[in-house]
Amino acid sequence: MTDATMTHVSETPKHRASLGRQVLPYAMLTPAVLVTLAIVFFPMLQTAWMSLHEYVLFRPNDFTWVGLDNFKAALNDEVFWISLKHTIIWMCTTIPAQLLLGLVTALLLNQEFPWRPVARALIIIPWALPSVVIALMWVWIYDSNYGIANEFLLRMGLIQQAIPWLADPDTALASIILTLTWQGFPFFAVMILAGLQSIPQSYYEAASIDGASAWRQFWHITLPGISGVMMTAVLLRMIWVANSFDVIFVMTGGGPGYATHTLPLYAFIKARTNLDFGYGSAIAVLFTLLLMVVVVFYLKRTGKAAS
């Protein structure tokens, strides 16, 4: 056996091992990629394709190509713009409120006090409960006849008569925003608390020795230390809140009138209630594009801020 042959035989197992190490990550990722394609990207493509057709479910054999007509109809639809305005209000109030309440809760839970582990466990309850349960619970709280919200405000003398919180167009959206704020703030609290735990205590000790006040320590140590966690949490909640409509659907169904309509809910009502899947899909596609623009803008701004 020549030297070249022996070298080839000895290098073949090494080459196979190296090739196996290169292929292994792709082989491990393949099932996840296939599942993602099946349950995410394929329905997205199907929705985009359906939005270009007139497809009403009670005429299942009528699948007519209409091009961009559904999108033109949506842009000329007054309810679409009402829903878009409510979606913007929904996001611009709910997310900051959840962030602020979650930040305060995390700072409190980061302090030493008796029963702190119990408090940390209990704070997650609103986040852990199903949305339907939360919606039904808050419907009872807001009830104008026997709800505890009116009872409490009446006893405190803050109102003179019971308010139909979910039946009044002026208060319905604000009531639902309060409900979702209560449901979502534990997510921020847990995320920020994890970020607080990662800040070395020596930073605060050094700042105290230098005479820094509690506010300066918070501004120059705490906020920079949790900024990355907060940016990620805001991005996730932005996507989740924008797409959330289950609480609204259970509590008001989008009413009274169109007072609590948001774009995801409007798309759902058009597709699942009115059975107009073509038009509902067009609304969903438009909303997805708008949300992508918001997310890209947010990522660019946060990227510049981080750099």
C-alpha cells in the first residue's frame, strides 16, 4: 500500500466527521423550519392569495380573481379607518401603561421584604390566566348593575350613578385598554426583574460611596442595565398587543357600534362572521404590512439608540 493510499484512508474518517459536524446543525433545524413553514408561512401565503379573490363562503364555488379590488375597497371603507385609529390608540396607550406598571412592579419585587417569593409568584397570575377568563371576569367587574367597579366608585363618592362602561362608546375602549394593561403588565415585570437581577450590586455600592442619590443610581445604573431587556419586551408586546383581539371580542364584540373595533378584530369579523374571506384577508394583509413598517421603524430607532 502506497503512502498516498494510506493518507487517503486515514483522512476519510476525519473528512466524514467534519462533514457530519457541518450538516448536523441544518439537520437539527430542519424539523423546526418545516413546522414554521407549515403553520406560519403557508397560511400567510394562502391569506395573501385569497385577498386577491372574491371569496364568500356561502358561495364556495365562486372564487373569482379581483386583483387589488379588495384592497381598494378597504381603503375606501370608513370602518377600516375607524379600526385603524382604534388600533393606534390601543397600542400607544396599552404598551406604555404595561411598561410603566411592570417597571414599578419589578423595582418593588427587587427589594428585600417578607414573603417576596410569594409575591413574585402571585404577580404572574394575570399573565397566566386565559384571555377568555380575564375578559369574562372584567365584564363582571364593569357590569352596571352589580359590578364592583361601579360599587366601589359609588361608595367613594367619585360618581353619582352607575356607568355602563362597556355599553358607552366613550368609555368602552378605555375600559378594554385597562383590562389588557392589567393582563399584560406581569410580562414586563418578570422581564425587567430578570434584567435587574443581572446588574452587579457593586455598581450601586460604588455609586453610594460617591454620594449618588437613589434617583441618579436609577437613571445612570438601573435604566442602562435593563434597557436591552425593555427594548426586547416592548417589541414582543407591540406585536402581541397589535394582534390581540380575543379580549375585545369576548367583552364587547367590537361594539357598541364600532367603538372598540380594531383591525385584527375587523378582519376576523369580516372573515368568520360575515364569511367574506377575500375582504377579510385583504384587511389582514394591510394590517400585516402596517405592523411590519412599525416594527422595522422601531428596530432602526432602537438600533441607533443602542449604538
